[in-house]
Amino acid sequence: MRSGQILVADDDAAIRTVLGQALSRAGYEVRSTGNGATLWRWVAEGDGDLVITDVVMPDHNAFDLLPRIKRVRPELPVVVMSAQNTFMTAVRASELGAYDYLPKPFDLKEIVSIVGRALSEQGSAAPKAAAIDTENMPLVGRSASMQDVYRVLARLMQTDLTVMINGDSGTGKELVARALHDFGKRRKGPFIAVNMAAIPRDLIESELFGHEKGAFTGALARSVGRFEQAEGGTLFLDEIGDMPMEAQTRLLRVLQQGEYTTVGGRVPIKTNVRIIAATNKQLRGLIQQGLFREDLFFRLNVVPIRLPPLRERAEDIPDLVRHFFAMNEKEGLPVKTLEPEAIAKLCAYRWPGNVRELENLVRRLAALYPQQTISAATIETELAQSDAAPPTSPEPQADMTLAAMVERHLQHYFATFGAQSPPPGLYHRIVEEVEGPLISAALAATRGNQIKAALLLGLNRNTLRKKISDLDIHVMKLSR
């Protein structure tokens, strides 16, 4: 039989009744009220072992009441409920010391479980965060899947735990990483974002850890790496699945020992950086293919966060559209609204480009269409054009990819060495950048069988072996 007195405050009588019945069946004594004044009197008199309160009540706001409760009874757990299911509601509840936040409607089994956990942990007060600027909401959506994301983020704000964000392109992975930084205890430090897929593979180690003068051809001066730039703050490693093996090994050392060495350096450098990683790939599949270190995966995947694609949270589309229109208005674009039928068409669309695709569409609507209210016919035309866009032919796509690779190399060298001409050897660096993933893919397709991979690639077996060795490609043989 459980023991403990639960104070429930909600102006909805039905919610008070449902909670009272569920908690009573679980063995708790329950006292319920429909106003904040009575709740405050009970707390001030020393009643109750845990509080469950709605945010908005006729006479009080729980966010105004929470600091008062924490002053007189800092160890009293407070669970906050709200129908205003936004990211900032979850963050505000955490900031003010709430034990947990529950969006309405809630699951009764979950709330009984939370009550049991809170009472068993009673005595360890939640840390109080410093005041933060909550004027702008960085994440938008009230769907159940986004509520799960908000609650995890709120619990992580005052920690330094390593986080792995997984989601399709366009779902907002960097936005989540920035929210963890901007509303966390490292908010006064730098936020440095690095996209692994946008850096030439042979330059990633230098980019992350820096290099010493003379470390390699063209290293004419010491270069500061992203770890040093992010000292005291957060380093966001986007598309972590594209990190080459040698850089993975260096990163693992940082996570294990809290130190690194620059390329060409010998003295270990202590680091104080929070790591947040993100990927749109299935890393467990890359581990099986020998393309990602399993030990590094477990070091990075301390707290996994999955961002749902927009098609799984279509109910958030109206809020997102209003949010993007408001952003456009701040940038000087005309005020726009959508017909209800237009919203319905947006909600029925599949959104392969996720939230980024929706944002681009809303920006187009604000910039290109003169009418204030956008019709369903206009939306239908826009979406039809998106669906009808012909796929790019392989040859031009390959040309664009190679051009982008060359441009990345040039930008990096000019950023590093100024106006001096970049070092020679670009042809071989581009070939190596393409060759490594190609050989790895062939080995994965043949499950590590080098004879079959050589036949597939049209290479001599000894040539393939030499390239595997030269490129330091890890081969994992898998049984069928």
C-alpha cells in the first residue's frame, strides 16, 4: 500500500475527479481544489507530499505560484500540467523547478508512475536555472510526438549529457541543438556547428582539432580547431555518420579522456565542451558495414532524441504556418493568411522536405502572391509543381556534386591561408574523397568479401587490398 498525500489543483472538475480516482486506487490520499489560493494555503500550512497543478487557473498562474512554493518548501515535488503544449511551457516549468511537465491530455498510468517516482526521490530538490530569455519560441508544434521531444529537452537543459539527435533532413536537428544550448547552463558560452558532410574527409581532423605549423603541406601557421573555438560551450557535430574512421578515433578519445591533440601536436589539450551530435542515417547499419565505430556510437548516444518527420505531425502544420508568416512579417514581407481549405491541403501533403520545405513554401507565398488570403487553388498549384519537378539526371547531378566538392576545398584553403594559392594535389584529394566511400559501399554490398568487391568494382584484387590499406578502410566480414 502506497502512502502520501497528493494536492491536485485544476479548475476543470472532470480532471480533478479522474486524477483523484486514479491516485486513490494507487493508494494515495488526494485533496483537490479548483483554485490556486486554496492550493497555496494548503502548501503554506505544510499539507501534501506532492503537488499536481494546472498552469492556468482563474485566480493564479502556476508559474507565478511555483517560486513561492519553492521558497517555503523547496523539497516539495510539483508536477505541472498544461493544455498550452509548447516548447516554452516545458522549459519554463523546468526553469522554475517543477519536477515534471505533462501536456494535456495526459496518460493516467504515466502520471501515477511519475508520482511514485517523485515521492521515492523526495529530498533531492530540482536545480534552479538562471533566468533566460523566453521571448522567442525556438520550436513549434503541439503534437504528441513533439511533446515527447519538449519534455526530454526540458530535462536536459541543466545537464551536460551528450545527446544524439536523429531525424530526416529538414526536421530541425540544428534547431534542437541550439535550443539545448541557448536554454541550458552553457548559454553564455559559444555554440559551434560543424557539418561533417560539408568538409573534405582529409581535412576533418584539422577542422575539429586544429593543426600546428608544418603539420602537413600548406600548414604555414597554427590553426585553431572547432573544439578550441567551442571551449566552455557546445559543439554540434551534424551528419556525424559522415565522419571518417580516423577522426572517429580522435573524437572517441575526447569523449573518454576529455582531451585531444592538434594535428601535428604532441601536448594533450584539456577540453570543456558539451557534444551534441546529429544524423539522418541509421548508425547501427553503418556499424554493421564497418563504417562507424560501435564504441563511439554508445559514447554519443547517451540521450537519443528522435525528431519526427512532418508527415507524422501534420496537426502541427497550422501552427508552423502562422509561425513562418510571423517571421516573414518581421523581415518586411506582407502579412498573409490561408483559407481553411488551403490549410487542409497542406496537412494532406506528404512533405518529403519536412519543415524546411514548408518554411520555403510559406516564404514563397508571402513574397510572390499579392493577395492577403491565400486560396486552396494556389496551394494546390504550388504543391503540384513540387510533385511534378523532374528528377535531376545523374550526369548533371554528378557534375554539381564534384563542383561542390572542389568549391569546399577552395573555400577551406582560402579561409585558412588567405589569398595565397592553395597547395597542389586537388585531383588526388578529390579522387580519394570519392574512392573511399565507393570502396566501402562495394564491401558492404558484398558483405566484406574482397574478391567479389574487386569484381564489382572492376579492380585487381591486390589493387583493392592496397587501396583498403592506403585509405584505412575498415572491413567487417558478415555471415549471411
